[in-house]
Amino acid sequence: MKKRRFFALFLVLGLLVSLLSVPASAFEEIDVDARAALLVEKETGEILYEKNAHEKNYPASITKLTVALLVFEAIDAGQLSLDQPITAHESAFEGLSIYGSTAGIKVGEVLTVEQLLQCMLIVSANEACNILAEAVCGEGNISQFVQRMNERAAALGCENTHYVNTSGLHDPDHYTTAWDIYLITRALMPYEKFMEICNSKSAEIAETDHNQRHVLHSTNRLISNWRELGYLYRDAQGIKTGSTEEAGHCLVSSAVRGDRQLVSVVLGAEKITLADGKSTLTKSFSETIRLFDYGFDCFSRREVVSADELVREVPVALSSEANYVVAHPAESITRMLPTELDLSELTRDITLPDSVDAPIAAGDELGELTVSYNGTVYGTVKLLDEDEQARIRGLVINKFRGDVSILEPGIQMLEEKGGIPVCGVVPYMKVQLEDEDSLTGKFKHRKEALIDLAVIRYPRISNFTDFDVFEHMEGVSVRYVTSVQEIHHPDAIILPGSKNTMGDLKWMRENGMEAMIKKLSADTPVIGICGGYQMLGESLEDPYSVEEGGSLRGMELLPLKTVMSREKVRCQVTGTIDPLTGMLASLSGKEYKGYEIHMGHTNGTQESEQIQAQPQAHVHAQEKSSTQDAVVVQKENVYGTYVHGIFDEGDIASTFIRALAEKKGVHYEDNQGMNYQQYKESQYDLLADTLRKYLDMEAVYGMLQEAEYDKSRIG
């Protein structure tokens, strides 16, 4: 019987989507001395510790986080601005306890929104909450604002939260949970101004007609020792304190150490007098410190699935060429795990059919490998055919630093144990190449600059290297945003390519991004490339179920209709950009060079014929280009194109940025004057020269020739 195997890649059926918690039996946990507590790793959402996280508790001034969220969202919507002056009306002081936290604001005093946020978040001023509430909903409408607080909490998934007031002053019907507070905090943290204020040790309020100059000192002892010594935590970053007699002492905080950020919630902690009869211990601070130390010291990123692990052989029916395939993990999986956890105790559950019918193609869904511990799922992984592993003919050690001679015993061991030759050791190179979609670090949050570009980061984003040119331009920020809260007020919004255009459009529609983009497009350029271009049209049709199947309403910002096709368009294109009007008119006539790669064809409606001229593109392609209408389609402030890399050639990128600067009323000069396409080629040349120097190229070429011979013999 033949033993020849298919080259096949089998995908898992299930994906890890829920927030993970570490099982209590994995190691000896700490016991936080508070009514409720929660510790979460921010990036992954993995729960490292929880105690009564879903039980109702009084939040005290932690309530003010929801007030802050609504205020920042009002700023995003253009209803407020940070420098907007707000008058304190008498109605804002009604019902406030004389014993509550205050910043000493007087009736009739005028402060900016930012100053009121400082008063509310740094010293927990109750009057500032009501003044901000009236700024959003109008004088005398604090109750309406409280209703909005409840509605917003519910929308975030807070199932056990109910507010009666803005300040957190005690009321039996005013409550929340540690988990709900975490959800609210998570929604707030993308706001840089919020993090700046809540992490401030102090802030100065300038003299007004009603008050002298005074300084606000933070109530958070993790970041300030103004009121009490002994709690400073070097890794702490904000966020909010709170205390009443009924609520006890509460604290929400975050801490960053290395590449990890933790968020903690402590509710209902005590303040006790120590044995000396004089000193006190506020356990909301001390227990938070214990939680952070516990999270940073007792957890680490660990590999739970190795790519070398054998899974199982699966018989193949209806085939004359192969009798089975052998599945291996295609990649490794790492998770945040207790350092003391014995990985041998992890359970690997494999779900595969008893047999599969030929033909089997790469990417076919076959089964799943699930890694768990005591019922907690840590991930799933792709299953890779054994023949894929057999195709590995040589190894390259990359990014090596130091003396290669030190590594020689290790190289010998690798070759002896693996039976695969090491073809070279490549040193660490300072070379800038475009990232793979799944391997990039570009998505980390970035600060806004003189010119701010907001790129929508869909779940299935692709071809984001289209914007690498802007990352090399001084004074330009490229921010990848995933929520309405992160958009802010950019100078341009870019919709990039997508691996699933219809699915990502649905995602934008569900989370409010579509509505926000359409609103901002009245005064802000919106540029769609490839999949983003398709989204901007009136409709998307998928008659062959290439993506989602059926039809879907587009964003209706461009007079276009897209029909998905079975065959992919792949071609290179050059030409000049058609005449444009408005903000980006300066791009008209610019020579461009790029490529198209997409599923589907886009055609204009009757309206588009009146908007845009016929193309001036010259096409070099293996297949017919879909760029049969204009290279760039425009309607008012909205632009779309299928061309990837359109910003790379010549001075298109700098002309684009200068146009945005001119609209903004600022001067921009790109001092680099760089042709990005030429720069990319120089980096590829540097890579090639380095590889030729450090690799055994004779061996590499020999392997390639051998593989080509095997292919021709099989075919």
C-alpha cells in the first residue's frame, strides 16, 4: 500500500474568544482582604485573580469613571471640547453633602472641561460631576445624565450596575460589581487625556473671578505620597479612588511592567489602625499592591502547544495516491500561565474524523486541537500535514547577536538531533521591511501628531503596509483604531484592505464605527483602498459565497456597486491620478505605481458618471484590471481606489500630507523628501546582500533545484 501523503493544511473549527481565567487549583492563590477584587491582563483580557467579581457592591466615587466616559464620548461627538468654558450653575450643587469630596468650586465660577475633569478625577470633586453632567445634558438635567450613565453601562455589558447619582454618594439603589467596573475602565483607557489626568500627581487650577489659584493633589496613594506615605508603586498608572462609610475603601488602578499591563479592581477594603495606635493602613492600596506583585511575579507567557507535537494520522478514502495524512500543529500557542504550573498537567483534546474523503485541499476544515486545564480552555491550533514538515530542507538561525563561534556546539547538536542542516547564521540587521499581516507590531496605540491619520483596524485587516510611507514622515502619526472612542478627530480616515470585506463592514456597523465615519466625512477626508473602497459603495453582492454570501448594503458614500467574483484580480498598474476636486485636488495628475489584488469587480452607478472622468491608467497585468473607471473615485470628501501602494511613488504621500496640513491651517514640510518605493528597494537590497554573505548559498540553491526536480517528477 502506498504511503505517499498529501500536502494539506487543516484548520481548527473553534477559536478562543472568551476572557480566560486561571484555575484556582493550579497553584496557591493569594486571598485579597476586600469584599471583591479582580485582576486582568489588559492586552488579552485574561483574568489572573477574582473574588466576588460579580457580586453587587457600593462603588462610592468609582462612579465617576462612568461620568468621565460619557464626557469623553461627548468630546468625540463634537458636543464638548477640552478647552470649552463651563459655568457652574446653582442647580449643580443641590443635594450634595457638605462632607463630600470637593474642589471648592463656587456658583458662577467658570472652568474648562479639562479643569473640571481634573477636579473630578484627581480630588474626586462631587460638584464637578454635576457641572459636567449639566454641560452634556443641560442645566437642571442631572437626572437625565444619570439615566444615560445607566444606559451606557448596560451597553457595555454591565449586568449588575445601577446609578442614582453622578458622585457615588451612598444610596441603597446605587451599586455595581468589580467586573462591571472593569468593563467601564476598559472602555475609558484608550482615551489618552483620561490616562494623563488620572495618572497626574497634581494639577494647578488658575485663579478665577471666584477663587484663588490652588493645586489639586491626587487621592491615589499609589502615584502620590502627598497625603500619606508608604504606598507608592513605581509601575502604577492611575486610575480612581473612592470611599464612603457604606462602600468602604475602593480603588481601580493599572500598572505597566515591561510589555504587560494589568488592571485591578478592589472594592470594600478596610482602613485599620495599627498596633502603635497612631498609624493606619488603607487596604485598598496595600491589597492592590499585593495584586500587582502577584500578577507580575507569579505569571508569565508560556508555550502550551509546540509546533513539533504529533497529533494523529487520519485515513484517506477515495484516493489512489494516499492512504492517510498525518496532522501536526502548524504553529505554537503561548498563554499567560502561573509560573509554577506543571505543563504536563494540561489536557490536549483532539477532534478529528475517523477518515476523510479525497480530494483534500489546503485550508480544508478538518478538526481541532484544544488545550485546557481543569475545564479552562487556553487555545486551539491549526493542524499541519506531516509532509509539510518533510518539506523543511534546511535551518537558518536569524537575528543572532555576538560571536558565532560560541554557537557552533549548538549548531552541531541541532544537525545531529534534527537531521536537517543549518545553512547559516544571520546577524541582527537594522533593516526595515514590510510586516506580515499576522506578525506586525504596528497596531500598538500611538499618540497623535501634527497630522493625524486614523486607519480602521478591522478584525481581518490586510495590506496595511500601504501606509508605511507615512510612518517615515516626521510630524505624521498613523493610528490603528478599533473603536469609536479611539477615532477622536483625525485629519484623515483610511479604510484599508480586508480579508473579508463584508464581514468587516458588518463589524464596523455593529460597533458604531460606520456611523462615526459617515458623520466625520462631512469635513474629514475618508479614503478607502481595495476592500475599504468596496465598503464605501452603495452595495456588495456575493453570488458565489466567496465571503459571506448574499448581498449587503454598503456605507453609501460613493456611487458604486461591487460584485464578488470567483477569480482573484492580480495585476500591476501605473498611470496618472485623474482630476480631483476639493481637499485633495493637488493629487491630480500625479504619476503612481502600484498593484491590485482583490476578489470582485466594482462598477459605477448613473451618479458616478457625472462625478468622475474616464481613467488615464496604463495596466501591466497577468489578468485584466478592474480599474476600468477612474483610478481614484471621488464624491465630496470621500475617495476610493483599488490600487495598493499608491502613496509609495514619487511625492504623492508628501503632497497628500501637505493638503491635509493646508486644510488644518498649519504648515508642513517633509524634510526627508524620500521616494518610498526607492527606499523599500534599498532595504530589500540590504537584506539580499546580508543573506548572501552569511548563508551557504550553494547549499540553498541546491535545495531549490532538488525541490524543482521532485516537483517535475511528481507532476
